[in-house]
Amino acid sequence: MNLTRRRLLSSAIATLPLGFASRAFAQSATTLKISHQFPGGTIDQGDFRDRLVRKFAADVEKRTNGALKFDIYPNSSLVKVNSQFSALRRGALDLSLVPLSYAGGEVPETNIGLLPALVPSYDIGSKWKNAEIGKFLSQVLAEKGVIIVTWIWQAGGVASRSRPLVGPDDAKGIKVRGGSREMDMMFKDAGASVLSLPSNEIYAAMQTGAMDAALTSSTSLISFRLEEVSKFLTSGRGKSYWFMFEPLMMSKQVFDKLPKPQQDAIMTVGAELEKFAVDSAKADDIAVANVYTKAGAKVSDLDDATLAKWQTIAKPVWKDFADKNENCAKLLALAQKVL
């Protein structure tokens, strides 16, 4: 650059408002949107799934020096619950923390995230990510346009209005929300009628009597205040046939457009938050029993014999899932290897 051009450029910069010159040559920040269906709170208080996405947002922003920023939309305020997975696939939504099985009608393979009794403990669930099942599931989802950022498993329990729902015999003649097609199938085999709706609609259905019992995660049992409309709880602490895979996911279209350092920051922070997720989920398994006891509800737990009864009637449901397509068959076989 010759002297004249250098002087002209210096003069031009000098006339800019204070601080504008440095910002003008800095990379502009990208703001990504995170959607979920759960009650909003703060980074320190509230539903741990909302806290997790806030921690994720803060940590990624810090690691990218502000190049990535995030807007968080709790309570389905941005995208309706059952539309989140589809929106991720299309690139219409950036990130979402949502039960994977909610996409079962669109992508049958995603029902692997809530097959009854297939994941009976956090220990088994935690092994999925690095086992063949985790790698293949990640591949299947990537082909559908979705990337798993944080692997989150949650145990669940049963809130019921008129009588306890502990063993399969207790399900006869009642209206139950299982949470996935396959879970509902198992309850039909046990003699129940089933309703399909997202967890944030359970309260109203139980309040009006449209539903007698609902299975959902311990965290949702607390966050959606179901102790106000139910008198009985079967806890998920210790043992459960209801384990939900509820990951933080990202649109592959959006992810692929980011520079690699930003991609690395997203995946690194996502993995680091998995310990927070499992610790929080386990804490809620214990806390939910205390909440319901305090509210005057009767709390029951599963023993080995009762869990074995649920596992027995779950086996035909597994086969039905495997019969959907080759991917489903392979997913089930790989999951059984971990089990």
C-alpha cells in the first residue's frame, strides 16, 4: 500500500465513531435458536433440561469468544413440541432438546429412544454413546439431517389418579399415556387404553379425567406439577422399564455451515454436559418421590420380580419395532448387545 492510500484509509477510520472501527473488521456473531417444551428458569434454578441448554449456550459463547450466541425458547414458545424434530431436519430450527421418540411417526428408527425395558438403568444408557448402537444411531440421524450434541437419558415413573399402577395387572381398564408408540403397545397388551400426547399436556388431561395415569420422566413429573392431579406415584428410582432418550440435537444443515472451530466447541461442550445431565436426572428420581409424599400421594417402587413381568410383555413390542425396516432391526440387535 502506497503512502497516499495509507493516509486516506487512516483518515477514513479516524472519522468513524469511537469503537466502530474495531467492530467493523471483527467477525459478526451468529445467533442460534434453541427450542424445548419444558418450563423456563435460570442457569442455576429450574428444570435441569432448561438449565442444561443455558449452560450450553453460555459455555459455547465463551469458547467461541462471542462468535456464537444463543436465544433460548422454553415452553414450546418457538416451535410446537411435535414439530421440533422435523424443523431440525429442514434447517428451520437450529437446536432442540426433545424426546427422540416424539419423531417416531416421521422416522420409525427414533422409537428406539423409548422402547419399554430396553434400557433398564443409567449404566446401560451411558454405554450407548460409544458402543456400536450409539455410532449407528448417530449415523441414522445424520442421514435424516440431525446431529446428537448431548446424550441424555432419564428414568421415568407413573403418576395415577385413582389407583397405583405398579405391575402389568394394574393397567387393565385404565387410560394411560405411555410416551411412545411402543410403550403404548405394551400397555395395550396389558389391557389398558392409551392416549398419545406430549408431556406438557398431561396435566390438563389428568385434571379433566381424560387420562387415568401417565408415564413420563421424573423431571417432568416434578416440573409439570402432576402431584396436584394424582394420588399415586410409581417411582423410577432404582429400577424402571421407562427410560427416555432425550438428547440435545442440532440441525445438520446449520451445523455444517459453521467453521470447524465452532463445530468443535459445540460438540465439546455438549459432551461435557452429559455428567451434569445424568447427575441431575438421578437427583430428580429421588426428589420426585419426596414431592409426591409431601403432597400426600402414595409412593411405590419397582422390585426385580415386577420389572421382570414388564420385560416379558415388552419382548413382542421389541420385535414389532425390529420388523419396521432394516435400520430398526439393526438398532435393536445392537442395543441388545449392550443390554
